[in-house]
Amino acid sequence: MKRTPPMRCVTRTRDGGGNHHTGSTSTGLEVPNLPRRRLLQGLAVGGVVLGLSPMIKPVWAQEGTIRNAVTGTAPVLTGTEFDLIVGEAAVNFTGAPRIATVINGSLPAPTLRWREGDTVTIRVHNRLREDTSIHWHGIILPYQMDGVPGISFKGIPPGETFTYRFKVEQSGTYWYHSHSGMQEQKGMLGAIIIDPAHPDPMHADRDYIIQLSDWTDEDPHRVFAKLKIQSDYYNFNQPTAVDFFRDVSREGFSSALDKRRMWNQMRMNPTDLSDISAYTYTYLMNGTTSVDNWTGVFRPGEKVRLRLINSGAMTFFDVRIPGLKMSVVQADGQNVEPVMVDELRIGVAETYDVIVSPESDAYTIFAQSMDRTGYVRGTLATRAGMAASIPAVDKAIPLTMEDMMGGMSSMDHSAHSGMAAMGGVAALAKPSATVRHARTEYGPSTDMRVDMPHTRLDDPGVGLRNNGRRVLTYADLRTIGGPLDKRAPEREVELHLTGNMERYTWSIDGLEYGKSTPIHFRHNERLRVIFHNDTMMTHPMHLHGMWSELESPEGEFLVRKHVINVQPAQRISFLVTADALGRWAWHCHLLIHMDAGMFREVVVS
């Protein structure tokens, strides 16, 4: 049965500052205030208030003291010993002051610069009134130092200090964030740069971090509650009568009607690319809005390295610099064979390092949300205060039926038929293509199952296909040096990413975290993991503590990552060496999806 949105009675009031407030008298949901929504699209958003020196003293976070957050330029901390103070600070991104969760008074948090081979000690002091934690995203370390409450440690209670200590075994661009509640959404995130023990082969004259994030003035828990009541609450790009008659002109009345009926029967919306849009989100670059225009200065002819980090809670960003080609040289902290592109999609929690060679006065760094409701921009320029033209946001492209349900044309069953029954390591040289739905997928937490998935690692994703620009895909990436473990996999583990949009539940194999049991890996085994996305959303899946080595459908190694985006109706595979004893988290890095249940514990023993 097709869900009908509830009727709501709207009331509006004006406060003393002339701001409109919109409320509801029947459902508990606020009716969207569209003029305010346009302000949040990166077009005319006010800046933050600056009020602190970058040299923050611990006294800033004493109880009862709320200072303004430092934004725009995160302090850089180097060495092997660090003190990080978690507290609150005031920000104002939209004209309305709010309280952020920050580290050392800074949003983003201080950049931590480590050196490969060093042992680092990080004391985290909690000045909040609730528990906190820090997870070192993508860092290989003992599980007790991973920073996931309830999995690797108990968390850090108010007023207490926890000391992280581990040896740095890698180099590259990474980041860190809270793994407690919604603190990550409220600003508790920062960058990590690890200098290699040997000279870096990726030479650049300048080096800048571009840390992208999404901010909401709403209480993040309230955002989640709204989605539970109405999953498309923040989606204003709904199919219209005009769209229907456009389909009629292209496909004929009968075909257009059948397509619309099919979408309705599935209770799905082909335009629902992101759960949360720029109606409530303001997109930030290094803690600044588009109006504040973060700027990196260069001299013509220099090579500039940009370390792109998607620290958003729920937003995929499509990044390009009009007039400049980007040479992608690193993915998730690992050096890759350089790939020249015009644009790339960076999933939540991914990192990409690119090198550009600007020649003229100014270039816009343009990051638009995947659902095309907003953007954030910064500038590369020969001097501060300059700006380049800002491109128009691309038109939103809806999902196709093949995006949602796959299709026989998108996978070759004959190449792998019967493989699972052959047994032995030789049979596992290529990924199996047999779809194996678990019995737990046939329950209330799952509203669809895909029986004919595609792989298509050369597909950049909805909104980026055939746009006239050279767009990065996973098929383009090759980690330099090949796989860390040359062994073939001993067994396969297949996991289905599942959900129910009407209930707004997210799960793995139809089971939310709390209803599931841990996944067990044998210590040092080599295994293949198959992800099968049975939902309409793209999920950035993050396995803590171990590398995920993405492979082609033929079983050839492609790229080593800590986050793998799985598109709707996609079936992909990667290899894991279970060389990290202990308890680990494995989850979708869309914060609310994780919180709603797309999370599992992995035990390596």
C-alpha cells in the first residue's frame, strides 16, 4: 500500500530578530520553511564567529565556559605526545548561534601530524557532560586503542581522561572522529597526516587539507526522529506530474504508467538519493561556509597537493575544480598509480589525495552534494581575497529501475555458475556470483531484495554518468605494490545490506545491531567478503582494524581501502586478511544508518 504523507497544520511566528519559525500542530514534525532551506544550500550562508587564538589553553573547556569555536584553519599538532580536550564551543553558520562539540576549541579539530614508525601517545580529556570517544579512522592498531564504546573499550566518562598509545604502522591521509552518539555530526572530527618513513614519491610544492563536512542547526537526534516518522522528510525533489508527462512523451503512456505504478508498489522514490538534504544541512569546507570562502594560496606553476577528506555524517560529495585536471595519487591513505580526472565522488569517510598544477589567478574548489540540493566552495588563488566563478549545481538525476533492481544484462551468471559447489581454494580464485539471501532477510526490517545485482566498478554512480567530464571510478584505482597478502581466499562471507525505508530501519542480512550475533574470523585467515546491496541507497562500508582489498569480478586485485561504497543493487567483493586479534566494528559510515542498525561486531580469534 502506498504511504500517504500526513496532513499538517502550519503555524508561523517571528522572533525578535526577524527570523521565521515553522511548526506543526498535528504530527510533531516541522513543516519545511523553504526560504530558509535555500539559505542552507551554500548560496548565502553567514559565517562563524571567530574569537580564539589558535593557541588554546585547557581552561577554555572548564565547566560553565562556552567560547566561540576556532574555524577555517585547524591548528597543526606534531610530535609523539598530544593532549586533546573534548568540550563545547559556540558556532554560527546560518545566522543562528549553536553549540558544537569540539576538540581544543577548534572545528575541525586540530590536525595531527605523525611519522610512520613512531609510537604516539594521545591523552583525551572529556569536558562534556556525557561520555565521549575518539576513533582513529583507517589506522591499523591494537583493538583496545580503536575507540569504539561497547566494542573495544567502555568510552570516556565525563571528567575523565583516556590515554591512547600505539605504534604508527602506515603513512598517508586519514582522519579521526567521535564514535559516541551524534558527536561526530556536531563537529567532533579532525584530520591526520602521517609522513612516510622514507621520502614521499608524491612530490608537491604546497600541501592543503580539504576537509568536507555537513552541519545542521537541528538536534541530530531530532533529525533521526523525523526520519523514523517520515523517511523522505528532507527530500523535496519528488516526482511530479510534469515528470510523468515527460515520461509519456518519451516512452508512451502505458510504459510511463507502468513505471510509476512499479515505484509506488515498491513504496520507493527514485529521487531519494540522500536521507538528509540542504534543507537542514549547511556544507562546510575546513569549517567554513561558501560565503567565508576558504582559500589556499599558490604560485603559478607550483604543484599543489589537496588532501580531500569527507568527514560528513550523511553526505556524499562530488568534487571538481573547473579549469584544472586532478591527478589522483592516493586513496584512503594508500598510494595509487596516478589517474587524471575532472571530477570524483568521495563517499562518507573516504579520503583522496590529488595533485593539481594551477596556472592562472583563481580556481573554485566545488563540492556539491550527491542529491544536488547544495554545495560548498573554496578557492585556490595567487593571493588571499580572490574568487573564481562558481558553477551551477548540476541537475538532480533520479535512480533508474536498473539502479534499484539490477538486471540480467549487468552480470554474467554463466561465467561463475556452479562455482560455490566446486569447493577448495581454486574455486575461490574468482568471486562467486550466486545470490544467497539469508532467511533473516524475509522479515519486517527488509522491504526489498535484489536477485539480479550488477557489479560495474567502472560506473561513477547516479548523477555522474555521461556528464561530459572524466569522472573517477573504482575501476580506475590501482594501489601501488599490489595486495599485502598474496594468498588466495580460503572461504567466502556474503553479507546483504538491507533496510526498510517506510520504517526507516537499516540492517545487515535483515538484522539490526542488537538483534545480530558477531561475525567470526579465524586469526590470519584470508577470506573473501561479498557485499550485496539490497537497498536504494549507496552505503560506505567501513571495517575497522583491517584493510579491505577491492577486487575485480574476475578476482584481480584493484585497490586497498578502509571504506568501500556499495551502490544500489550492486554486488562487489574484496579480500581481507584477519591479522588483527580482538573485537572490531563493521558498519555503514552514514551516521544515522549506523545508529539505526547497519552495524556488526567482528571477532578475530
